[in-house]
Amino acid sequence: MLYVILTIFFWGITPVLDKLAAVQTDATVAVFIRTAFIAVISVLALSYTGKWSLIGNVTPRTALYLGVSGILAGCVGVFTYLRAMQVVQDAGKVAVMTSVYPLVALVCTVYFLQEKITTAKLAGSVLITAGVVLLNL
């Protein structure tokens, strides 16, 4: 549960930092700088934990999935998110509206992974949508 709480905090503070940065620089440059910081921290984390050898255990298919995921979320998604931060005055509105991505994930998991839509997932989807609508009134 600690990791969930930390994730909520880290993801919660990020839109503030992104808005402060987005008004100061081009989105493409911002994605590059952000990615460079992530690369440096990742190298330090692998070095500190001694897990460099685990990279050899990653299959080509897993590497492809991670690579495409990184491109979509870490590059293209961050770029479009930062552009939204630049053009929309209210950073909170951008943060809330982009938080509906679990709905897209739900549809994709049903289609690509053949996961079942449960009553709980459907109810959660309705609540997410209602929450976004209410927060944008």
C-alpha cells in the first residue's frame, strides 16, 4: 500500500511541475529533458541495485512491448500532455481530463487480452466518467 500512496503523491505533484515547465519551453525539448533525467536515474538505480545482469533475461518480445509502451506513453503521450498544458490555462483540468486513460485501458484489455468486463469494472468506468464531468463543471 505504501507504493500506491507514493505513486498517488508523485503523479499528483507532476502536473504542477509540468505546467510550470510547459509555459517555459517547447514540448519536444521538454520531452527530451524529461527522458534524459529518467535515463540517468534508471542507470543509477540499476547500478545501485546491481541488477544490470537482469537485462540479459529480457526477451526480444518483452523489449518490444516495453519499447512501444515507452514511445507511446513516455514520448508521444508526454508530448501531447505538455502541449495540452501549454494551451489550456487550467492545469487541473488537463490533469483530470487525462486521468480517463483507464477507460481506454479497459477497452484495450478487453479487446487485446480478452479480459472480461465485470460489474465492478463497468461501475468504476461510470464513476470515472462522472468524476471527470463533475470536476470540469
